[in-house]
Amino acid sequence: ASAKHEPEPAAPAAPAKIDYVELDNAFTSNLVDTGRYLQLRLAVSTHGGPAVTAAIEQHKLAIISAVLAVLGEAGEADVADRAAKDRLRANVRTAINDVLRRKAGTTGVDEVFFTSLVVQ
């Protein structure tokens, strides 16, 4: 009896390396429609490698300013539930990528993560 030889399945491609960069800044902002305030910390992820992580470090002050501008427009509804927080994270990601595009000629922040979030 002859044995049939099935081809070996191809090994899955290695996932692209993801770098995480934590901004070592606590962001505090008043919520626009109330006397309460928001305080958060964040980190970002990128598949862009050393060029993007270096750009984030180099332009950290401009990124902090852009994040504060987004948070300065946030109201209580922007942190009311998970969907609202997801929209706020997307707005922060857009602001960070805008800074990177203007200052470094690159983008590459894939996701923003709130590592701490307090509303008081």
C-alpha cells in the first residue's frame, strides 16, 4: 500500500511586533458641563517600530498638549460608559497621530489605552 503524503501546513506568519509606550504624565481636566474633573493616564501601541516610538518620545510635550486639548473639550457624557470612553480614546489617538504627522512626518499610533481613569 502506498502512503499519501500530505503537504505540511505552512507555519503561521509571525505577528508584527507591537510596541507599547506609556506616557508618564497624569492628565487632569475639568469636564466642560459640570464642576467635576477627569484624571487619566494613558499608553499607546504601535506597529511602527523604533521610528514611531522615537517620534513619540521626541514630541512628547506636543502630544501632551494635544491630549489636554481633547480632554478640555470632554464632558461627562464622554466618560459615561464604555462606548463613550472608546470614542474619547479614538479622539485622543487622532490628536496624537496629528502631532506625529505635523512634527515627524509619520503616524503610527494604533491604539490608545487608558491605564487609569478617575472622574471626581
